[in-house]
Amino acid sequence: MTNQRDRESATGRVFFSLGTVLMVLALLYFGKPVLVPIALSVLLAFILTPLVVVLEKWKLGRLAAVLLASGLAFAIIGLATWALVSQVQTLAADLPNHQHEIKTKLEAFQLREDSTVSRLSNMFNELFPQQGAVAELGSSDDEVAVVEEITAPPPQIVVASEPESPFTAATEMLLPIVEPIANAALVIVLVMFLLLRREDIRYRLISLMGDAALTGTTRLMRDTAERVSKYLLNLLLVNAGFGLWFGVGLYLMDVPYAPLWGFLTLCFRFIPFLGSPASVLFPLLVSVATSTGWTQPIAVLVFFTVSELVTGNVIEPVLFGKTTGLTPIALLVAALFWAWVWGPVGLLLSTPLTVCLVVLGQHLPHLRSLKVLLAEQPVLDARLQFFQRLLAQDFTEGRRVYKQYANEFGQERAFDEVLIPALSWTRIERGKDSISAAEEQFIWKATRESFALDESEQADATESAAAKDAQQVSSEDRGDDSVTGCDESALCTPPRRRLFGHPIHHESEEIALAMLSRLIDGECEVDLSTTKELPSKVVGKISESQPDIVVLSVLPPGGLPQLKYMCNEIRASQPSVPIVVTYLGKIKDYDELLVRVREAGASYLTTSLAQTKHQIDVLLKEMNQATVNNTTPDPPKSFDPPNSSIEEASHVS
């Protein structure tokens, strides 16, 4: 009964979602006369808001700043529209004067009779004659009469309609003119209203969302205003600059109507992907039609291509960053969708509208699907991608994910944020029998190989160590006594410290210790044990080698009883050695766990490899300084209240 109710509830949610989507589509499609002016007004307000803010900082009042900014913007739009219309009219009147050039260009594309295409065309004409039978008639007068009878046009029937009234004729003539003017006036009024009352509109939206959503609503509006305003302003500047540059270049190349093509390029570049290539077709065709040769059209194409490459690879990355935050597929699908809903205006507005939808998806949980579908950042973060690829037995892709993350954020963060979570999830999934032992072994092996040194890195590390040793020997031969307070005795050169690492109860902890060894490589000698060794044997090795630092690695779930036993045994055999416990998992109560491990004999508790490395660096520095000063380092504070600096270091993420 419960399962049936769950299925009915799931079905109801699906139908509710589909109904909501259909209702929104119908609202967008049929509400175009109202929604398009509103969308244009909001986007223009986003563009003009930074200018209004700057003018207000110049001690202008709100009304004066809005009037000046909006007046300047709409004056530029009006002048550009007037220039566009006049250029189009002049072009339409001038093109018939270039019939000779057009005819010459077309004759150059005519096919020769012996070409392959011409022979194929003749073959199809012979196989499928259309009017050949009628054309061959005319051998006799009867046949001519038959042809005339067949080809005679049918009698025409003219249906005369009633003359329209003067009012209807005037309405049909004025409506195409009045409607755009009315929409333009509505956009101007809305833009000025949005700029004048932007705080009031903001507070009304916050009140509409409710007090409980105050923080989320504030972040949403701030992110939307900043991101969309910056994007639209930069996009407008880039397109205007490109259109001006392209228009000046066409003018210098004597291409007719260069200002027209520059303005059209500015407009077309708002269309994602397809707009920029389409903008060069018109000046290219006019250049072909009006020039006497092919030099000018080729120059136009080369000039546009070079300008587009420089803009796309140099200028846009500087202004926009690496990306607009949208996937290429999302941009294309959005362009098709908004063009279908709102026509050419929707095509121009597709990218900024999609950016607004992505911002909504980032801040509103019930619209998260918009972010997943449209935003360019990966749906799965690096740690999930790495673990998923290893589950799919794809080591190459998994290593690529790790390498990319390590190159971007460093090896230390890659260990803690990519590899360690993969080991932890492997343990959890294996405990639930969700993965097999073979899959677990593959993930362990792949994780080890992901951070293993290749031959070139090993050679570089060996050469670096050899050079360092040679430099140290040379310094000793010269009798270098640069350390303050040191003589020529052995105390001037601190001994090389030794670190002993032990995994508490699982092989994945051995891999974590191997990562730690990579992080502290060269700072001290590292000796790592394995889980195959008995705890008593490990304690004996520690007593025999007497390391300077002992690190115990724990990867939950489990391991705390074994950790307590090892801490007690090591503390009993080596009372003064610092014991660092690396607990690589989520801790519900850090203070409680810290008390428990210190009662067992541990000195420090860390929760990541980065914290562990930091603690080891602090201990090594203290030990070396004590050796240089010929003093004895303080014993680890195993049972005393934790030092504040150590406590702060252990909480560093």
C-alpha cells in the first residue's frame, strides 16, 4: 500500500512539473507583447545602472543622473537606427547600378560543357525530359493548333471586393508604424522608472520573498545585478568596439556602406556562435557585387577572420574571464528556444536571459536544475569525478582529473580533496558490499599510481638532492660559520630527523601515509610500516629506531580501539617522542576526540594531510632550533591542556 502511494505521489509530481513547464511556455509565447518590452527594459536598466551610479558620485541628483544616462543611451540608439534605415535605402537604390559587375562575377561561375557537373546535368535532362515532347511539336498545322490549345491560358475570373472604408485603410497603414513607436515609448518609461526607483523595487521583491529568505534573496539580487550588469556592459563594449573597428576597416578598403556593416556586426554579435560569422556575409556579398576583381572580397574575409580571432582569444578572455559561465550547448539551445518564443528579439536577448536563469538556479534550491543544465562548472566536483572514473575502471580519465586538479590547486589540496575522499568512499561502499574486493583493490592501486613519481620526476629529485648535498659539503669544506651562536662543531649542522608512520588498521591508511611521505619528501627520513606487521613488532621497531616523530594514520570508519592501543604502547616505550594522530574523516566533536587521543598518549590530532604536514614542519623547526642552540626540546604535552597555537594549527583546513 505504501509503495502504491509512493508511485502515485511520484506520478503526481511528474505531471505537476510538466503542467508547470507547459504553463510557463504558454505564458512566454502568448505574453510576448507584454514580456518583451519588460525584458528589454530590465536589461537596459542593468546596463545603465553602473553609469547612473557613477554620475551620482559626481554630485548629480538621482533624477538628473537618470535623465542624462537614459537620454544619452536612447539618443545613441535613435541615431543608430536612423543611420541604419538611411543606409539600407541608399543601398537598395544603388545596387541596380552594379549589374555589370554582378553579371561578370556570375559568368565566372558558369560551368564548362565538358565539366563533370555539366555532363551529369545533360544526362538527367535526357533521362527525365520535362517539356521536350511539347517543344518538339509544330511539324504540322494541326500539331501547332494542338500546342496552342494546350498552352492557351485559362480564362481568368476576377472577383472584385468592396472598397475599404477610409478608417480601415488608415488603421492598416498606421498600425505597423504606431506599434513599434508605442513599444519604444513603453521601454523608455520603464527603464527610467527602474533606474529611479531601484531601491524601492529591491525592497518590494525582498518583502515578496518573505523575511525568512532575506539572506538568500539579498545574495540573489546582488549576484544578479553585479554579474548580469557586468556581463551586459562588457558584451556591449566588445561588440561596439568590434563593430567600429570592422566598419573603419571596410571604409579603408573602399567597401560601400561601411557604417551599415559595422552597425549590423554590432547587432549580430549578440547572437551566440552564429551571429558573428553571419555578420560578414553581407559586406562580403556587396564587395563581390561591386568590386571589379576578387582582391577586395578576399581582403574583407581575411580582415574579419583575424579581427575575430584576436577578439575571441585576447580581448574577450580579459573582460569576461575564461567563460560567460554557460556551456556552448546551453547557449545554442537557449538561442533556439528564445528565437522560437520571441522571434528575432528573443534571439538577441537569449544569452543575457540565460545568464539570469543560471544565477537564479545558483541561489534558489527548487531551480537548481537550471544551474545543472546551463552552467559551465562541472556537475560533479573533482573528487566525485575521480571516484566515479575509478569505479568505471577508467584509470586514464581518473588520473587526468587528479592531475588537472593538482595543477590548478596544488598537490597538497589534491591529496586532501580528491584522493583521500576516494579512499574513504571506497571503504564505505565496501562495507555495504556495494563494490567487490577486486574493485577495491583496483581503486587502491589506481590511487597509488595517480600520485606516483614518474621517471623524469625521480631523476629531477635525485639530481636536486645530489646538488644540495654537494653544496652542503662544499660549504663545510670552506668552514662556513654563518649560523649565529655556532662554532665549528657538529652542532652547527642539525642531524637529519626521522619520521615513523604506521597505518592503524587498513591498507587505505598506508596509501594516505605514502601521500604524506610525498608532501614531506626531503625534509626528513620517512619509515613506513604496513598493516601486515603485528602491532608488537611495530612497537619494537619504534623502540629500536627511536624516531623523532611518530605519525599514526586513521581512516574511518573504525580504528579508534586500535589507535588507543598503539598510543599506549608507543608512549610506554618512548615517553618523549611526539605522536601525531592523523584522523582523515569527519569528526562530530573535535574536542572530545582530542581529549580521548591525548588520554591514550597522543600529542597532536590533525584531520587532513595538510594539517599533518604543518604540524610536522613546526616540530622539525623546534627540534632543529633546539639542536642549534644546544638545548633540549620541550617534551610533547601529551597530558597537559593543548597549546593555543597548536590548537589553532590543528583547525586549519
